[in-house]
Amino acid sequence: MDMAIRVSGLRRSFGDVEAVAGVDLEVRHGEIFAFLGPNGAGKTTTIEILEGFGERDAGEVEVLGVDPAHATSDWRQRVGIVMQESAGEQELTVREVMELYAGLYRRPRGVEETLDLVGLDDEAKAKIATLLSGGQRRRLDVALALIGDPDLIFLDEPTTGFDPAARRDAWAMLDGLRDLGKTIFLTTHYMEEAERLADRIAVIAGGRIIDEGTPATIGRRDLAASEIIFELPAGFGDADLPEDLRALLQPPRRDGRIELHSAAPLADLGRLGSWAEGRGVEVGDLEVHRPTLEDVYLRLTAAPKQEVA
């Protein structure tokens, strides 16, 4: 598939600090690509180079078929950027600032169409300084990035400060952008957001990409053991479980429930159910958990560099 972004051997140092130490990545047209990493990992430096605002020491970078270091105004017309913070024109209304920004592009989207897309059509007459909530301001940031009808959109932590309902509304909006064929390069500290939105994820730490994959497969998440947690009835303990389940036992929990780590949770649940049925007892408070994306992310970013593939 043709790539919207190609990066090979990207390096950038600041004095003795190598902020980006040989990054390779590819982003496909029309996908949401989540770029995750802790503070100081090289994430911001990499993104600034992709956006054409940062210099590099080595490596090849191609964004929409162009090296951003030598991008023309034609390339800028195809790229939208939502930064972490933006002040905006505080004394203008939402519609006025949209019309102002639309005038900067040769073929802008319609103002009303864009406001409707981000859910701000009812706030078109609101003055930015006085009437917009934090979530609405963030929607305006996205609208301003969209007004030029870009092919590629960089979204830097777009839902920071949102309440849960506003965050889910924003996710629906981003799903709509994907449906329009837009390519989205997303950074976020919300693992649930990355899992919900991203087609693929890359994790950077220490200036290097330490893993890449889909939300289901990154960090070998799909192959990791699941947790089976349950409560046994009075008079039964973990020693009463069949031998194959006892081999999966984890250290005692504070709440007194039994915890197993299983590579085949469906089969092990079947064994647990057969054991309980054979004794005429009920297994209570049953939960099954696979490792969350946050679990995998924390493991990846905490691992020594030499141990990470």
C-alpha cells in the first residue's frame, strides 16, 4: 500500500543528547497511526521533523511524497496540524476565525460543513474568549486544522482535559475523519484512546522505536497470558483445584480470590467449570482479563533497551 509517511534512519541530537536515535516508521494512507512514548522519548522531536518544523542530523523522511525539510506551500496546503495548546483569536467568534483561516487556503472546505463535522455548528456565533469550554476550544483547533481540507492531520494529544463524554464524542469525530479518507498521525497519553482509534501503533523510548503493531498485537499482547480471577465457595481452597489449574496459580490476592494466569483462557475456563459442576458448587465473582494496552505500554517503556525487540 502507498505510504503517507516514510521514515528511515532518522537521527537528531542536541549537544551530547541523542533525542532520536535511528527511527524507522511507515504510515499508510487513510489510517489512524498512534505514536506513543513517555516524556523525553523523542516523540516531539520526531513529530516536529515530520511537520517540517524541526531539523534532522541524518535519515530520510518523506511525507506525502515530499521531504518536509524542503516543503513548498503546495505541501503545506495538504497538511493540518493540531498542537497541544493554541491561544487562537480570542475576540473573534467561531465562525469568524474559521472564515479567517479558510482565506489562507486555495481550496478550503466549507465553513459550515467543517463546523458540523466537529460538532460546533451550534456555537458558530460564540466568542472564543468568553463562551467556549475547553472541549469546545479543542474541537475548534481540529476544525482549523481541517478547514484547508488536508490529506494528513497531525493530532497532538487532542482530547487532553476532556471529560469522558466529550472524549467519546471526539472519538466519533475522528472516526468520521477516517471515513473521509484522511490520514491521522495521533499522539496521546490515553491508552484507551489509542486502542479505540488506532489502526496501528508505534512506541518510542530512548529515541528508538521499541515496538510496532496493531492495538491487539503490539508487545505480543495477543499471545500474553490472561488473568482468570474467581472466588471459591466456603470449604474449598486452591489446593482443591485440579493439578493443571494449580500450575497456573498466582500469589494470593488481598481480596482472597484465586488468580490464574492462562495462555488458553477458554480451555481453562472449561476445566474450571467442569471441576465446579462435578462438585456441585458455584464459582463466584468470576473475571477474565487480557493484558490491557496500558499494561503492554508500561512493560515496553520500562524494559531495558537491550531486551526490547
